[in-house]
Amino acid sequence: MMFVESVVRWGALSILLQLGLGVSAGSCPPRCVCRPEGKEVICSGKHFSSVPEGFSSNVRRLDLSNNKLKTLGRRQFFGLLQLQELDLSDNIISMIEVEAFQGLQNLRMLHIKNNRLKIIPDGVFSGLSSLRFLDLSQNEILVFLDYTFKEMVNLQILEAGENDLVFISQRAFFGLQNLQELNIDRSNLTSIPTEALSQLQTLIRLRMLRLTISALPNNAFRRLHRLQSLVIANWPALDTLASNSLIGLNLTSLIISSCNISAIPYLALRHLVYLHVLDLSYNPITVIHGNLLGDLLRLQELHLAGGALLRIEPGAFRGLVYFRMLNVTSNQLSTLEESAFHSVGNLQVLRLDGNPLACDCRLFWVVRRRLRLNFDGHQPVCSSPGAVRQREFRDFSEKELPRLFTCRPARVLDRRPQEARVEEGMTVLFSCNADGDPYPYITWISSHKNVISSTGRIRVLPNGTLEVRFAQVQDTGTYQCLASNAAGNDSLTVGLYVKGLPRNRTIPNFTEEDWVEPSNTQAANSSAQISKPYPFDAKTLIIATTMGFLSFLSSVAICFVFMFFWSQSKGQIKHTATIDFVPRSSVGGGGDGGEGGRFTMKLI
């Protein structure tokens, strides 16, 4: 009797659950787990080779992941009007028929990750007008055809990474009117699909990882005016950014990391006035130049970790009034001078760890702020000098700072006058040996007040020596060597005087008065004059002959014209003439023995 009552009560409870929650015990497919309270059906990992049947029409979440599904037929899920999330990940689906998802007008999330799709025909996603999230990653898709996503007008996030994509058609993303995030990772694309991306005018975030693209061309992301975040990472072949490659973008965050960029692309970045975060980590960048980032008015963070940084020049962050975080961990920096910043008072986070830091006067400003600066849990460590090696910044007491963090001003060692007097075409070397702690930086300045670079005919060698190759008269002047470090400067002036040689002389023969002095402009000009043995060359003779011949033809033509008009003014002209003649005697030479004759001659 009690058993019967229990059965009746359990049956009544089941009826109540069916009426109240809408998922009956009889509508749950075999081997699946149904959760009426959440209107979920979990069929994950049940070795299904086809989509099971018997789902309640009220189910909202259906999980068919980690099975052996191969195909999805037409209207495969028709009737599940309340379904909002469908998970088909980790199957072996290689074909989805057209209109497979027809009838799922309330579906918000669709996961087809890690299957074997190679191509998606037009019409596969028909009926998914409410879809917000689509994951197609980790398939074998080769190409996105035109209008693949045309009916997904409300799609906001598209995961398309880790496919075999070699091409994205120009109108593949047509219809994605509200897409905000697109992720294309690990594909076989060899160029930016610029035309396809230009269809996504509402895109806010674009992520492109692990590609084989070697360059960003001009206008690579045109028409993406709303894009705020661009992530380019793990492109080992990327070494070039065209000057207008990022033109038209209004980014707030830009990441170009783990590529092969050897210099900060200042020209490509110059117009990104809304940029807050710039990450160029894990690139072989060796220097941050001074006064070239000032156009990034709103820049707050710069990450350049794991690079090859050797130097951050003074004024590198000048003009960046909102700059608050610098991350240069794991580089080759020996120091970071206060003059690099617009205002160190704005700096909040500084990552210097992992660098061979020389703890001298250049880092005194950092160690003085060691209690206020946030080192993000990684204290900087001194590598030199020996007295402070391996000591963390937080270990220094306030009293010992002035004694330990010191520098010795730069000083030119050999101050003997250097003056070179050479003939034109010779090579001249001027040495500039200096000392100091830290070792001073050598700069040479020409007589025109220009800084001499390390390239060109006149250049500065790595050891600080000035080299003037194939000296010219115009090289004459004074040159100044400037040795400088954080503690002070020292300078040395040298003179160069170049004698110009006439071109027709092979053996120089000159006296002291023939030298060209820096102030003697007239002498310099006269020495550059070149005498020639002949007043005319072949070209001049040819031109003169041609002009003479043309003049002769002109004169003859004028004469003929004059004669023509003169003859016309004389009236009728006879064109024939009759001549009478008497031949001589054939024997004695007398003149009376022969008969006379007449002939007519035509006048030309």
C-alpha cells in the first residue's frame, strides 16, 4: 500500500515538473542529461554519430560537443524555437547542408569549433538572424566565399582562427552590419584581406595572430574608422610597415608583438592621436629615438619587453603628458635617464628588471623614487659597478645613495692641436679619445653646425674617429668633437685645409701660399677652375656645322624666290632659242667653203 502511494506521489511530482518547467522526462533523448531548471540538454561525449531526436521544443541550450557527428542535414534542428545556444564543437563534421539551422530564429550562440569543415556554401547560416556569437575556429576552412555570412545581421563576434584560410573573398563579410570583434589566427593568408575587411565598418576589435604576412601595405585597414583595438602578433616575417599602413584608424590600443620589426615605425604611428596603449614587445628594436613619439598625444602605456633595446634617447617621451607606464623588461639597457620623459612625476609603473643596469648617477632619479614607483612586483637589480652588483633598488638606504650613484664627467684625453693640410682626393682621420663614467658619447659637428653621421663620405667611425674620405675643397673648415655623458661635456676643435689641383697637372707643385684657408673664399673658387687645351669640343663643332649648313640652305632658297618674282615682273619669257651657225672648212681651215646651219635649244 505504501509502495502504491509513493508511486502516485512521484507521478504527481513529475507532472508538476513537466507543467512548471516545460521539459518532460519523456522528451530527453537517451544517454543525454536534461536539466529542467535551466532548460538544458547535455549530450556531450556520448559517441553520437548523428544528431539524436526527442528534444523538447522549449530547450534553450543544447550541447552536442565531443561526439562523432559527421554531417548536419537540412533543417536539422527545426522546431527548437526557444534554442539560444548550440554547441557542436569537437566533432568530425565535414559537411553542413544549406539551411541546416533554419528555424533557429532565437539562436544567440553557435559553436562549431574543432571540426573538419573545408568550405561553407552560401546559405548554410540561413535563418540565423539573431545570432550574436559564432565560433568556426580549428577547422580546415580554405576560403570564405562571397556572402557566406550575409543573413547574420546581428552577429557581434566571429571566431575564425586556426583554419587553413588562403583567401577571403571581397564580399565574404557582406551583411555583417553589427560585427564588433573578428579573430583570424594561424591561417595561410599571405596578405591583408583589405577589401573584405572594409565591409566591417562597425568593427571595434581585430585580432590576427600567427600569420606569415611579411609587410603591411599602405591603406591596409581602410574604412575601419571605428576600430579601437588591433592585435598583430607572432608574424615572424613581418619586418615592414608602410608609412600609411595604419592611415584612417582611430585606435586606442595597438599591439604588434613577436614580429621582426627592427625599428619603431614612427611614420606609421604618427597620426594615432587617440592611442592609449602601444605594445611592441619581442621585436628586435634597439633604440627609442628622441622627439619622435610626440604625435601620440594621449599615449599612456608603452610596452617593449623582450626586445634588443640598447638605448632610450633623451626626449624619447617628450610631449606625452599622460604617459604613466613604461615596460622595457628583459632588454639590453644599461640605464634610463630622467631626460627621456616629459615629466617623471606622471610615471606610475616602471619595469626595468632583466636589464644589465649600471647603477650610477643616470639612475639616481629612479632609485630615489623606489618607494613610490610601482615596479609591478619585479625590483630592478644592479649589474655594475662591482660595489653594488646584484643589489635590488629597495635594498639601498637613503644615506648611501649620493655616495654610490655617482658619475665622472666626460673629458677629452688628447688635447693637442690637430690640423691637416692635404691635397684634394686624399683621406684624413681626426681622433677624439675621451674618458668618463659612464663612457662618453662622441659627436662630431661640421663647420656648418651639422651633426655628422656614421655613414657617407664624411663619417664618424665606431671608435669616435672622424674620417674624411676623398677630401674636397669644400670640406675645408673646422670640425668640433663633443664628448658628453650624464655628468658633463668636453670638446675639441680640429682644422682641415684642402688644396684643389688643376685637372691637367699630374704632379703637384705648390708652396705654402697655395693652401686654401677656411676664410679665403676667393682662393677656393679660383683653385676649382679647370683649364682646357681646346676651346671647342666635338659637340660644339657639330652644332656649329649644322647651323652653318642650315644658314646656307636658307640663303639659296631666298635667292630662288627672288629670281622667281623678278622673272614674273618682266612679262612673257621665251623658253627656247634658235641659233644659226656656219661650220669651218674641213680641209684648209678657211671659213667660206661650208654651208650654214640652224638648231633650236630649250632653256631651263
